[in-house]
Amino acid sequence: MNDAAVETPFPARYWQTADNGRIRCELCPRFCHMREGQRGFCYVRQNQGGRLVLTTYGRSSGFCADPIEKKPLNHFYPGTSVLSFGTAGCNLGCKFCQNWDISKSRSMDRLADSATPQAIAEAAKTRGCRSVAFTYNDPVIFAEYAADTALACRALGVKTVVVSAGYITQKARGDFFRHVDAANIDLKAFSTHFYEKICFGAIEPVLETLKYLKHETEVWFEITTLLIPGQNDSDEELHQLTDWIAEQLGPGVPLHFTAFHPDFRMTELGRTPPETLLRARSIAKEKGLHYVYVGNVHNAEASSTYCPHCGEMVIERNWFRLGRYKIHDGGKCGYCGGQIAGKFTDTKGNWQGWRERVRF
């Protein structure tokens, strides 16, 4: 199957005609200039006939039902299932990408499944999924598809979740998050050098996205930082990162430190030692952050949620399975009545699966 046979060009938003006869994409901070037929860095946005199109609208690299904790989101309707999907391509070039076969794909043959926004919303509703997640590759690059799907989901009472690096322009940011209910933003490091040399991007737009979500929206969001040995795991950088979160976003934003495994163009490094994740968690807790977790390793204690008021465990997690659940009245501690930040129901979800493939 060739590219032309599977691509579904869709009129894109966020672009202008440039002075040099090319068009200028204004979706992400790369501001790609494209001549006729040329694609942007993300590969899925292309100049066709002097207009920008999205070539992956309505097509996906696959649909799966996951536990919401895999996103990871620990404070957004715990124990519920989420219908997850992505497309192909990415607007960053992370050398350590853990989903590189999707995000770095240059073949539309990856896009084996197709579904309209309405079909996705209906499938989630039918399967009992509390939410739909745009994930696997960065949904910023399929913003139009994500936005239309979020609207379709909202009409049926299904929540939507964005899993993204937050690399988006101010012009597009409002539209992208307008109908979204939750997000996990990947803050890849707290270093300009890391973003420039390892991710081929910039950190400032990501920090602006985080501040925007906190101060200008009602979107529930959590943050993930993948700790890579010798690259972004020094005490100095971890102090800077957690200081910034505490000062700019507040102590109630959950932070996930997850373990790196060798992949893509960083196979020479070893896996992140569990001790590194616990050290990072300790630093974050010292800064006053209330909810700090470790991921990609088995540590039930550091994966569970504790009340910041009385210190009792209110949500017990063993990998993605929940045990104790002591939250009531939409988010109050079952021991002391203190408020737990997030979106909760009085009973945990009953999703017991790990991952289930969904076919349309």
C-alpha cells in the first residue's frame, strides 16, 4: 500500500501564506515554511496546492482500551478505562523516544485503522470507557482531528485526555485545549540545552503551556518527566524543575518521575536505576509537592496517593491495579476530610484490564 492510497488530506488550521511564496505553519513553535508538496518537520502537515492540509485526519496507528493510570493520570477518575489512539509523526525529535516506531514513522502504512470522531466517541460510550485519550504520538500535530473528536465525545458525555509534550503556539493553544478535560504534559527536562540538543526543540513553549493550563483553563493536568541517566537527573536540575513547579503551578499538580529504557538513538545508556526515581521523588516532596509518583518500575508505596493533610494512604496502587480507595464527597480524604486535588467519584472504577485492542 502506498502513501497516496491511505492518506486523507484534511484542511488544516493555523497557517499563513509566506512572503517567499511558501506557506508558514503556525501550529507549533517550529513555524515550518513549506513549498508546494513539501511536508513539515512532523511529516503529517503538507503544502498541497498552496494550502496546508493534515494528511492523517481520520486514520490511526491503532485503538486500545487502557487503564487511565497508564497515561499516566492518577487523579482523573482512578480505575476507569480510556480508549487510546494516536496517528503518526511528531513535532519533536527526541533521541530517546519510547514510541519511535509511531512518532518517527515516515510511512502511512502505520495507519491501519480509520474512524471518524463520531465513531470514536460512540465506541468509547459503548465500551464503557470514561474517556478517550489522544496519545502514542503527540496529538498537537493532529490538532484538528483531536479537536473534532473532543467535541464529539463531549456531546456523548465522554471525557477527553491529551498526552502531549505541550509544544504548541499561543495561537493554537486555546483551540487545542478548549474541549479537553485532562492532560498529561511531558516536561522532558529543565534545561535549554537538553531541549535543543536532545529533543530538537525549545523549553519555553512547554513552560508556557503548563502555565496556561494552570491559570487560564479548567483542564485537569499532571506532569511526567522521564529521567535519563546522566542527561537530566542531576540534583541541581531536579531542584530547579521542582522549584519551578511549586512556584509557578502550585503544590497540587501531580508529578510523575518515570524510568528510561534504552531506545531509538540512545541505546548506549542503561536503564534508570529505581534509586534515581526515589531520589527525585524525595527532592520534589521536600519542595512541598503533594503528589509525586514513580513509573515504569514496581514500587507500590511510591505509586500510591497520600492525603497531604493527614498523611494517610487514600489510593493504593500496584502497577495499574487499585486496592484501598478512601475518597468520598467528590475528592475528600476518607480519614480527615481534607481535599485531594483531582477529579474523583466516590467509588473507584472497575477496569481490571491491562490493555485491550479495539477494532472499528
